[in-house]
Amino acid sequence: MKRPTLEVVAARAGVSKSSVSRVVNGETTVAPEIRDVVMRAVRELGYVPNAAARNLVTRRTDAVAVVVSDPPKGVVSDDPLFSTVVRTVSRELEAVGRRVVLILAESDESRARVERYVAGGHVDGVMLVALHGADPLPAALARMGLPVASFNRTAATDVPYVALDNAGGAELAVRHLLERGRRRIATITGPLDLYEARERLEGYRATLRDTGRRSIVALGDFTRVSGAEGMRQLLEDDPDVDAVFAANDLMAIGALRTLHQAGRRVPEDVAVVGFDDIEAAAYTTPALTSVRSSMADQATATVRLLLALIEGGPRKPVIMPNELVVRESS
Amino acid sequence: MKRPTLEVVAARAGVSKSSVSRVVNGETTVAPEIRDVVMRAVRELGYVPNAAARNLVTRRTDAVAVVVSDPPKGVVSDDPLFSTVVRTVSRELEAVGRRVVLILAESDESRARVERYVAGGHVDGVMLVALHGADPLPAALARMGLPVASFNRTAATDVPYVALDNAGGAELAVRHLLERGRRRIATITGPLDLYEARERLEGYRATLRDTGRRSIVALGDFTRVSGAEGMRQLLEDDPDVDAVFAANDLMAIGALRTLHQAGRRVPEDVAVVGFDDIEAAAYTTPALTSVRSSMADQATATVRLLLALIEGGPRKPVIMPNELVVRESS
DNA sequence: CAGCCGTCAGGGAGCGCTCCCTCACCCTTT
DNA sequence: AAAGGGTGAGGGAGCGCTCCCTGACGGCTG
């Protein structure tokens, strides 16, 4: 299965390697008749340029690494975020003719591998999805001098990122619940080593504080299970709770389940609002009110940011707006 | 940010390029003292071999393409399958030191690109996830002479694949419902251009036929919406239906929602069994009984198959067993 | 002690491509 | 008509690496 080379194509077309190269790369300074004869030869031989040889000299790969840094049972790995982000990113990069090298960095060992890989010149840039604040990878990659864009805010302040207006979203949710006449509004938080989780909690707290109400907080970790557990605890701590703002939809779904089991009606007894507006939110019973953050838009924005960086654009963060999608649960 | 080359390392270590190459590639025919001095130089300079140059001469890339072929709103793109497969595959390949190039082939145009890409020698093999029977990609890739393994059975009979025992799984589900004393057992099918869907339907039919019962069939397409719709139709066609076997969990979830809205109790009035045992199955109300097919295991098996093919192994299919996970819905 | 063989370091060709440079040719301009 | 300029093709170096081949050296054998 020997593939033809530039040289073979050149010989067949009766022109020089240079000319074939020019045609293949779409340069305009080629006479039409040469173009045609080369194109014919290319087609006849089924010529496809060798990627390695090309990379070697041009120093660009047209590939981008998408690094998802997360422990095996972590937050990112959960379906909605992972697949939405990966799919959106892939689509977006495909559209500009770039390839996606997907790397799941689940251990320190694989994180080290990522660094080696990136250093090996396999990719033109890195898109990072590393939600944990303590993750050392963002800083490490930033040091390598290759363009890096993060899907979210990280501890490495020199890595350009895209971020949601988390506090704003939480405020949206809480104000909505207040307007619905709720008095005892609780929250189930995400893991507090994540900016997202902290900011959402802060938005919740600030909004309640502004209206002279007190916070009722249960700690979760963005998983369904922790949402169910958090709700159980809230009901125990404060049986009169009449609304819950869950810091993500997965936890809201867990909370719905607990409420159902506890015999509380939603939204009559307890209103529930989630965050993220994942697809499943529309299919719960009752359908879930949620802060729409559009991870897809955020992912798209991150890709655009990365592409801009690769082209030498400015290293500045992007903040995404969000809105409330009101459904049956509130 | 100029990275050091072999030559620089050699100069620093005071040895030849060949020796450095030998050390870097872990060959054993190197004197320990040379090994040490080279290693030191490598470390001091932060040397990482240039991938392109290496590929160019060795003709291997240590990368594998994972091609997910599916229309934008298709079945595969749905969360559970997509993320489970992608994540499992990535983990498995990472473990053997290979990279994943993820390609979503959502249009004919991008399918053509996949072929060019693969022909360009970017990867050592291709793992294919192309559920649609009519998909031309499997056959096209098979023709290229590169190792290809498919996550599922395809129309291209010369592509080695991994498959579930779909008919067996359906039989498991139906027999379970019969044992529970159900008399009018309906099914909601997947899109019938998929082997999976056809085989599950056939298993359902055969089992009912064997026990002298008749089939009650609604057509679905593996989406939640179609499950809800299919259930609606079944209730209309045959109000006495007392059990439903949905050909996947997503549709079962849709069916649960319809049943809830129609005021039927699950499982008292209507028992529901799904297929796939996705994570969400445990979180529905009531929790869903499902045929556990372990997409993760199937994905792992496919990777193993592909790796074996790359090493020159035999091109034969692998069939996975499955089991029934009984929960509250039946 | 001479000759042989095995071991291991170094030299260098060449993988397929791009891109700089040279040069041929033709069209203008004076 | 000669010189100048512009256009576009061809030649060839070199990207960083691997791997074949050569040759030096030391240890054996006869």
C-alpha cells in the first residue's frame, strides 16, 4: 500500500515538484494548464500529501489538543458537559479544517504525558477543560509558550479563558424564586474548589443578603447523588424550606427525586431551579426550571478564542451571558 | 521557543546522534555511561523528540482515529452512548500510549475529509462508530488497507466489529415481563435501518411468537421524544397494554413520561423495560429496569480488537453478552 | 601471537515536503 | 532595438529523525 509522493506526481505530470506543491497548496501563481495537468495526475494517482513531511517543514499541524483534565469519577466526566463540549468543539474545529486530539488527563501520570505530547509539536494549540481550581496543568501548559485557551476560569491567571456569569445566573434564579413568593430559599452547592461552584454560591448569598433573607446551604459536588443527598439534608435541617436553587441540573434532578420520595410536591410545596439547562432538564417530572448557560456557546467561544490566539490574537478572557428558562418546577 | 534537536543533545553529551537516538528509544545496546550522559543532556535541555520527523521515517504515528459517523441530530450523538464510548476509548488507548484523534463525520463532506485524513497517514488505525446501516464510510475505510475496527456491526461485512447479543437481550427483557405475568407486551423500536434496532425487534418478536402471543409495535428512533410519542400511540392503539419493552433507555424514559401524564402507574398498570442501562436509568421515577449492555465494555473490546488488528491480528468479530438489571419499573 | 568474531559507537543517506533562490521568458518602456 | 521589469517554473537545501552500514576495539581461539 505504497502511497505516491510529490515526486511521482511531478514526474507523471511532467513538471517540477515545486509546481505540484504549489498546485496542491492552492497557490495562485500557477499557469492554468499546469494546474490542470497536475490536478489530473493527483487524481489519477490518488495522491494525498504526507502529513508528517509537511509538518516537519512548516511547523504547523492543523491539529488542536482538547485536554479534559479530571479525576476518573469527576465532574467533567459527567455526560452533559463532556459530550456537549467535545461535540461542539469538534464540530467547530472541523469547520475550519483542524483536527481534534482528545486527551483525558485523569491522573498525574497522564498529565505529565500531556506536557510531553504538547512539547513534541503534535499540535498548534491546546483547549483546556480543567475545572478543578487546584489543577496544575493550566499553569504548566501556559509555560510552554503554545497557545492555550481554557473553557473555564482557572487558577493560572495567565491562561486566557471563557467564563459564565455564574454569580449573575445565580442571582437570576434566586430573584425568580423570590418573585414566585418563596420565603425559605435553600441552595445545594457544587464542589467549592471550583470557581463555578463558588461564584454560584456567592451570587445566591449576595441576592438573599440584599433582600434581607438568610442562606440555607447544603454542600454537593455536582453529581446527581449529591443532589439527592443534599436535598435530604435540607429537608431535615429546615422542613419549611419552600425553594431550592441547585448549582447544577444534575443535582437538581437528584433533589427532585428526594422530594418525590419525601412526598413533597414540586413546585407546590418546594420549587426547584437548576443551572446549566442540560437536555435532560426538559424531561424530568416536573420539567426543570434552569439557568441556561449554554455550554455549547461557551465551548464555541473557547474554540474561537483559541483560534484567535493561534493567529496571534490578544490574550483576554471572554464572559458569557445567561438567561433563565422557566419550566414546571418553579 | 526553539526546541532542542537530537543533534544539539548529541553535541552536549559529546556523542553521536545515533547514540542519542538509541538511548531515547530505549535500545539496550548502549553502554551505561553513554546512556547516563545522554539522559543528563536530555533532561538539562528539556529535549522532546519531534513527532513529525519521527513519523516521517518510521511510518507510524501512535495515533488512532475515532470516527463517529452520524447526522447532527442522530442517535450516536446522544449523550450516553457518545460520552461513554469516547471516554472509555480514550482511556483505553491512553493506557497503551496511543493518542485519540476524534472525528465527527456529520456530513458527506466531512466523511470525504475523513478518508483524505486517514490516507494522509496521520493515524495507525481507525475505530469506527457508524450506527447507520446505510453509512458508506465503513466500506470506504475498509478499502484503504488501514486497520479498521467497528464499534458495531455494519453493512461492510469485511470490517471486523464488536456487537451485542441484541436479540438475546430483547428475549431476556420479554421473558422477564412474561414471568411478571404481563399479557400484552408492546415494544417501541429503534430506527430500523440500524442492526441494533432490527435485532432487538426480532428478539422481541421471536420470544412472543414462541409463547403464542402477538406483537404490538410502535416505531421509534432511539430518541426520548420518539419514546414518548411511541408510548402515546401504543396507549391509543391498545389501551389494555400492560408492558412495554423500549429498544433503548432514552425511549423508555420518554415512555415513562407519557405514562405519567396519562395517569398510568408504573409498574402497577404498565411495566417498562429499557435497553442499554445508561446511568440515567437508575435515576428515573420509578427507576428503570434495563438490559445491561455495557457500552463501556463494548468500547473496550473494540479498542482491543483494533490494537490487535494493528499488530496484524485476525479480522474476526466479537460478540458481547448482556444481562437484565431489574429495578422498580417492572 | 595472529586472526576472527562479536559488540557497540559514529557517519550519513534519505523519509516527503516546503520555500527560497535562480533563471528563462515575454511584455513594456524609452 | 535594447534594456528593464515582471511573471512564473525549476533546482535544491534542509526540516529532525531513524536505521543501515562501516569500522574500531577488545576478547577469544587455535
